[in-house]
Amino acid sequence: MTHIADTDAPPARLYLASASPRRRELLTQIGLAHEVLLVPAPPGEDEPQHDGESASDYVRRTARDKALRGRDWMRAQSLAELPLLAADTTVILDGAVLGKPADREDAMRILRALSGSVHEVHTAVAVCAAGEQLLEAVSITQVHMRELSDDEIGRYCDSGEPFGKAGAYGIQGLAGTFISHISGSYTGVMGLPLFETSNLLRSAGIPIP
């Protein structure tokens, strides 16, 4: 299957090139009918950062690449040509990208590094619109995480929540109690900044309720 559609839902107005349930929930939150496009990913869990590439440039490039791969896949599968949305979220600490943890030990390492720190969450959004048009935006949020004990980090890892998440935490889940303050977009930290996303979609000709 190349895409997931809800037969009881209104006709989709765009494809979401992401398997993230959080991104799907956020689009549903703003009343935007969509279909999930299951685009084959390149080898590896995360795309590698290029030599000399800044963390900020990395997240923009990966979102753009996801969108372009999705558009190529949509056309290869002869699907209806709808606007296509892709996003990428990266946690950045002292200029370094903290990706998804490989295992429990890696999650512990990442959370120890974030404990008591101020880090940034960059979420880049890319929309392939009519023809070859590509629209892009990025949300940058500063996140203050309180000091965490090793026992807290261990219990959190035991919950399974850190896995599959950039920076080994999800602000919308149990880790919400770790965050003392943010400056920026809460939905951007979740994985899809609704302000920037809605502006891009309007520019692509999709009205937002």
C-alpha cells in the first residue's frame, strides 16, 4: 500500500509524507483532510549530516529531500496530484544534532546531555505545490529542560517513549514534566509547527478552516 486513506473522511486536500502520528493529529486538529503517503525511506533511521553542514541547514535539507522524494513517489505511483507536505524535526544542543536514540543506552546518553540545559528544536516544513513549486519554512524553539536524575531518566526510558523521537523525548507525553519553559512553538517541538504550516498551505492554495 502506498498511502493510507480514511474512507469515511472528506476527500483529502493534501498528502502527508510522514508516518508520524503526531503530525497527523496536528493536521486533523486544524480540520485539514489528508492522506498519509508511505514513501520508502533511504537506508538508515536518520539521514546523515553532511561534512561541514550546520545543524540548521541539515534540518532544512532533510525536510526538502523528504518532500521531493514524496513528490517523485506520488508520480511514480500515478496517484492524484495533490499538494504534498513533509517535515523534519531536529534537536540541537551546542550546535550538535541529537537524533533518534539507537537503543536504551543511547537514549540515556542523550537525556543526560539535555538535562539542565537549554536546547533548540528546529522543525522544517516543505510543501510541494502545483507543478514544480516548493515552499519551505522553519520553526526554531528554545526548550529549557530541568535537571533530571539518573533514576528519572531510567524510568522514562523504561516507558518506551524516547524511542523514535529526535532528542529522545516527546514534549506531548511523559516528558512534558521535564520542560520548565519554551520560547517558540509548542507544536513545532511536537513535530509540525501549525503557524508556519498553515501559512505554507495557504500559499499552496489550500484554505485552512
